[in-house]
Amino acid sequence: MCGIFAYVVYGVERSRDDIAAVLVNGLRRLEYRGYDSAGIALDDIVNPSTGERKPLVIKGPGSVGCLAEQVATALRSSPNFKVRQHVGLAHTRWATHGAPSVENSHPQASGPENEFLVVHNGIITNYAALKQVLGKRGYQFVSETDTEVVAVLLKHLYLEMKAVCDTVSFPRLVMLMMHELEGAYALAIRSQFFPGELVACKRGSPLVLGIAYHDGEQVHLVQHSEPAKTDASRSPASTPGAVESEGTTRAAMSAAETATANGRFESSAVAAARQRDGLEPASSGSVAKSTGGRCFRRRTPRRHSIDFKVAQVNLDCELPHGFSFNTSTSAPDSGMGERAGGVELFFASDVSALVEHTREVVVLEDNDVVHASADGSVDIFSFLDAESQSLLTQTRALCTLDIELEQIERGRFEHFMLKEIFEQPESIRGTMRGRVQPATGTVLLGGLRERLDDLVRSNRLIFVGCGTSYHAALACRQLVEQLTELPVSVELSSDFLDRACPLFRSDVCVFVSQSGETADTLEALRYAKRRHALTVGVVNVVGSAIARITDCGVHLNAGCEIGVASTKSYTSQIVAIIMIALLLSADRLSKQTRRREIIDGLAALPTAIERVLMLNDKLRMLAVGVLRDAVSILVCGRGYQYATCLEAALKIKEVSYIHTEGIHAGELKHGPLALIDQEMPMIVFATRDNGYEAICNAVHQLLARGNPQRMIVVCSEGDGHFFQGLGVGTTLEVPHTADCLQGVVNIVPMQLIAYHLAVARGLNVDQPRNLAKSVTVQ
């Protein structure tokens, strides 16, 4: 949803205008996530003689292109200048609290002096209670956002702490603030009280750190933990007033700071947050007891060296168990020594905003707090409460992205959606590469290898997803049931949570998500983990939350998908789930003929899709001539094609804004036939499978009540003349394949129809209104 981009410069000469260009371009790379407002914050000179700088905030509703024009206008009013240290913030907002407006756009400030500036992705669920408490203390709010509460809370905590102690630590301040917040969020924060510093943190929303070295400089990555033991349990020698690592000194939180923080900001919401995190209120100067290993928020952090590991992330290779990046225990060749030179740091919600700047990234995890200090070093803090202990490893990996810039650019295509539709033959090959062995009739999935015995012994399979991912799982349900002979259910993530679905240790829950960060699916995964079910991830984004948390999984290897409407991810998800079913049934002798048919079909699938793509011109004319002016469209099918109906309807409605309904053919007489008239366009999937005769009967019923010239039938090659003889206005003949794979072929013409409809209606294909690519809030 919202997109965060932050750019930090240390020891590298950059002009103000160059920095502004990097910030704006970072937002362009995040546009696909969906947004309605945009803004940036960077330094501007207020006193040329002294070089004094203050934050310049430019923001408002509208596109990033509009923001770029506003930035250019604002920068022309003052001379350009060069800096060697700078902290810049940028943000695209998808409205949740408050309509799109200048006041509600990010960065959000703590007050008119911009003491703290915050960009935020997520939702603070207890913001109303915090806002009420802060309001009673005299703070004024100018926006309707939950993010402004974060900025004002930071200012409040800072002033309270500063009143009783000389030194306040920026990361410690942010950690204190985090303990008051409920909900999911990723934050990047700069402050005039801490010039040249930036703190970023995350809990439930994605955030990635990119690092670009200059002249061989190596960034210090040091992880901190809040210890569970009490201060009283340490000797004076083990609790120094300052923490040292590799020659760099950090001031620890003083006793006065601790006393100030304890109990100074109290409310019912704060008490609830403390109880949730296993924290006890501590009076000023007291030492709280340890409670079974849970951490306390107000303690001097204990520094220890990070387990520094390097991995090459190859999108064409099977990832190891659990999608772990930690495939090498060796330190980088350049070593960890401090060297002359500079460094640029980039924080973003998605790696697509980082690729053109650096390939070296750290995927941040929940409860991480990253401090970029004024000397260019980077510290990573981590809370060790009960929840995070169950979800987080205590290592960080510096990963090298194997992504080319061309993958996140349109190239010769007018839109990303069209590019990604035409990439499907190759994306499906990528999903199968090294996994499907047609010569031997076998399937290899390295990500499931270690838990394969547990998967085979399971008593039930539950697939969980949202939107297109839900449809992909639904498209495979029948085949998974046939091959595994297990009960299989497919659940909407939100409904799965609402019902608190009963789970058992013998259950396997498969979580399907393109981004691996979908909020409802991620929460459903945590629910399943609490009930000790075996969890499997099917995701496209390497290092995503679902990939890290699940017990095992399969990576799609479909490549970057930028368009909001999922296309190649859908077809790759179907292929991946079918491969899982083939793997689980490998030892069933009675299923070998069926498995051979499917594996042969998989091998021929990319070629079949290439043949469908040759219908592009015909589909463009069909969209413009028959469907462009439709008010509603009915899509009908059954069996394996029921999920295709739902996905086709979703694609058409989300990019063309035409109401489209997917109907199971068996349900026509139970209500939907009342919608049929001479103006209603009808799309029917009538490819050959065991439900072919039944779908032909449905075609007869629709022809008897509707306008034959408004009917489109998707049929197998060679069947077009039959349906034209019945009076059907338009037939689309597609290659025949195994019944369980036919939906992959059939959805491609629907994706193209949806695309051409949106273009013909003059709509933004890649960024439909009110929608976001990555739904990271519930």
C-alpha cells in the first residue's frame, strides 16, 4: 500500500537537486503499490553565510509526476548547494485515516517547526487513544492521520526525557515510542534534534535497507538486543555507561533517561500495550522483575556482534528450506574493517526502488530498529519479547539481489500489465526450471525436501489467500484432492481469521501470496503457527515475511510484477501448487498415469500460452467492439474453469471498472439468469473436460434468453464452428491441454481483454483507482 523511501548520504558529495531527484525517482519505483498522495522532505539552506539548514517539506494529493513539478518549482526559488551528509524522506500515501489532502500527506510533522518528520506504511490501531492523551497535554493536530500521532508522540517523549537528562539516544527514543504503538507499521524518522541521523523500524509492514559503498567503505552492521535480565543482575563492569564496538562509541541510556521513560506517558491504551508485550509498569528508579525471559522496554541494550552472512539470491534457483538467505557463513571479502570513503543508505518498502542504486540489501524483520548515525555507521536493534522470539532469527544477512533494472521497466510495452501478460511463457518456465523433469516424470522442490515426510503424513490441506492468490488455490483444489486423496479446503484469509478455523497438528496450511506481505494472509499464518499446524509458503518475493515465517515453501521465480493487476503471478501460482500436488503423490502407483499426463502438459504449457498471445489483435477489437460500453458482464464456467471465471471477472472489474460477475454454471437457474437480457455481455468457458456437456447446456440456456451477438465462448481448438452454428457471436479457440492446466491457458485471453478494455476507456491500467499492489494493512 503506502510506499516508504529514504535516502541517507554520508561522506559522498551530492547536490540538493540530485538528492531531490533520487527521492522522487524512488517514489516512481513504488507507484505500482497504489497511492493517492505523495511527498518528500529534504534540507534547504536558510542562512547561506553559515550553511544553516532546515527541512523543506513538499507534499500533497496527486501523482508523483505532480509532486516532481512542485519540487522543481520549490527548488528554483533558492540556490542549489552541495552536501556530504544528508537525510531525505519520501512517501506515497494510500489513504486510510483521512481523505487525500495536503494536511494528510506524508511526511507528517510533530509541529510547525518539523522537529520530527515521519513517513509510515501501515495502520496504528490505537492512534485515537494516544491522540486523546496527547491532546489533553496540549498538543495540536492538523491532520486526520494516525502517522501524525507518531510524530507528536516522539516529540512528547523527547521533551520529557530531555527535561531530566542531558543526553537522549535517537534509537532508544524510537524504541520507547514503539512500545506505545499497536498495529502494523514501518517507519522512517528524521529529527532536527538529531541532525544527520535516521531511525527506521518495522513491525508487520515490509522494509528493506540498501547499502551503496564508495571507495571500499564497509558499513558496520551491529545487532542489539534488549536483555531479559534485570540491571541488578549485572555487575558494574558489565553495564558501562557507553557501549563500544569496533572503535565506535554509542552513549547508552542513562539512569535519568530510564527514570523519565518509566511511567511518564500513561493511558489505558499504553497499559494495554504494555500488558500485551509482557511489560510491567515500573516506578521511577525501581528495577522491574524478569518475567520468564520477556524483555523490558527500558533497559540499556546489550551489544553483541551480528552473525554477518552473505548470500547470492538467484531468482532462477530453488531456495533452501524456509527461503533462508543465510546460505554462507563467510564474511564478505572486503572484510568488516573501517575504510576511507562514503556510504549511501536507501530504505524502501520494496527492492524495486533499490535496484538502480545498489544490489546489497538487508531484509529487515519485525521489531527491528535501524539507526543510521551521523558518522555513517549502521546499528540494528531487535526486541526480544515472546512474540518476536518465535518469529525472528538473531542473524542478519547482507544479500546481493540478482535483479536487472530491465525487469522493473516497461521496455517496448506501453504498460507493465501488458508486459507481464506477454512474459508468462517465460515466467512459467522460470517456475518450472530445475523442478519439473519430463524425461523421468518427476518433480523436485528443494524448499519442501526437509518436511516432505510430514507433508505426506498430513490429514488435511488448507490453502489460504486473498484475491488472485485465493483464485489460484481454488483452481487447483480439485486436482490436489484427486492426487493426494486428502480433504482440501481453500480459504479467504480474512474469513479464515473471522471464523478462527479449528486447526490441528496434523494439518498443513499453505499460504499463497505474490508479495509475501499480504496483511490478512500474514495474520492467518501467525494464527496457524500458534496452533502448531505445519505451514507452507507459496510466494514470489524473496525474503518476504511469509517466506521467512513458514516452515517450508516454494518460490514462484516469476520475476518482478509491477502492475497492480496480477497476471503472471496467477499462472505461476497455479503451476507451483500443481507441482506440490505432483510431489505429494509421487509414491501413489494408482496416480502415475494421471501424473504423467500433467507433467507432459506442464512441459508444453509455455508454448500453448505463446499461441494464445497471438490472438492479441483479435482480443483488442473484441474489447472495443463488444465490451467497451457494457454496464455489467457475466462470466460463466464450471469445474476447473469456475476459478477462471472468478479471476477473469476480477481482472475486468479492477482495471476497466466494469461490474463483472463470475458465476458457476450450475448456479444459473438459482438467480443469475434473471440478469440476462439483450444488453448483457456473456463470456462462457467451454473448453473440453469432464464438464463439457453440462457447460454446453448452459450455453443453450444463455442463448435462449440473451443476445447471441453479445456472447463470447472460449473453446478448445476445433470447436469454434460448433458454437458458431448455435448462433454464438464470438468464439475464441485456445490450445487444449490437461484439464487441470486448461485454466492457465484460458485466463490469458481474459487478461488481454481486461487490459484492452481499460486502455479503450482511457484508464490507468497499471494503477487502478483505490487499489494497491501490496495490501500490507487489514
